[in-house]
Amino acid sequence: MADKTEEPDAAQPDSSDPEAADDEATVERKEVEAQPKSATVEPAAVDRNGAEDASSVEAQQTATKASVRRVSVSVRALLAALVIAAVLASVGILTWLYVDAKAKLDEQSRQAANNSHAEQIALDYAVGAAKINAQDLEPWKKNLVKGTTPELKEKLSSASTSMEQILVPLQWNSTATPLVAKVRSNANGIYIVDTFVGVETKTTQAPDGLQSTATYSITIDSNHDWQISDVGGIGSVVGRK
């Protein structure tokens, strides 16, 4: 019985065959290449991601700092606006107080000047009305109606005629010295002034002279050129006979 010769296994290449070895290496390389690549992060990719992350963080920090600066500027601007508003309000209040105080002072000064003017008018009139010389009554009659309203002038002219009947027989002679005048009231420009005049009177009954004080209540209308609209107390001048 003849011996069977074993054929080489086709699945296992002969290691002694160089070409077969090359083919086997080629097959292994193809298998390796065919396998999926592992998810290995390349260093360059890591560097890029790190740089991007750092850039993002830096951008966020810059934005935060800018926001903080904006908030800081806004707060400072608000505080400055509040300070300016407070200063303007204070200036406005002080200006209003100054104007108000000045207006009051001006009004007080004007009123004082008007009072003084009314008192001087009243005092001058009282002195003229108290000076009487029975030998020449014309100056006295003129003084009696000087600066009066037309209505009062008519009344005083009539009164002087009646008083003349007393003054002449008594040989009345009186001199007057101004004492004081004081505004009693002022309503709507109408001044009532109490006026006092020192009078020395000589008559046939009192040749040595008598000292007295004549009192007048004089009403002055500043709305009509400071004319005297009423006089009370003229009778006191000839009250003693």
C-alpha cells in the first residue's frame, strides 16, 4: 500500500516562503487600517479648545469689568446729578427767600416813607391852621384851606367866616410850634394822622398869653395827590375865650 503524501495546508502559508510572509503582513496592515480609529484627542485639538476656553473666559471677564465700569459710571453720574439738583434747589430756595425778603423790606420802606410823608403834611397843615392874627386873617384863611379837597375847602371857608366873628373882637393872636404827628391808621391809601401843636395864645382876656396843645385829626387821601379830605379839632384852637 502506497504511502500518502500530506499536502501542505493551504490556510497556513509556509513561513519559509518570503512572498507568503509579505502577503500576510499586507493582510494584517489592511486589517489594522480597516479597524475604526480610537477617539484619541490630538494635542493640537486640546490646545485649540483650551485657547478657545481661555479666550471665552477672558472675554467674559472683560465684559464683566466693562459692565462694572458702566455701573460705576452710572452711579457716579446719578450722584453728580443729585448733587447738582440739590444745589440748584438750594439756590432756587435762597433766591426765593431773598426776593421775598427784599420785597417785604421794600414794602416796609415804602410804607415808612408814606407814613412820614402823611405825618409831615398833617403837621405842616396844623401849624398853619393854628397861627392866627386877628388883625390880618387872610394868611390864616389861606392856610386853613391849603392842600384840601374841593369839598373840604368849601366847608372850611364857611367855618373861617363864622370864626372870624369871634377872633376879631377878642383880638386873637396865636403862634404855633409843631410837636408830633403820628399815623393812626392807613386803609387803602387813606391816612388818619393825629397831630399835636404847641400853641401860645394872647387875647384881650389873657394878655399875658396861654400855653395849650392843639390836637388835630387829619385825614389824607394818598390816592388823590395826598389831599386833606377831613380835619377834626380846629375848634380846639379857639376853644378858650
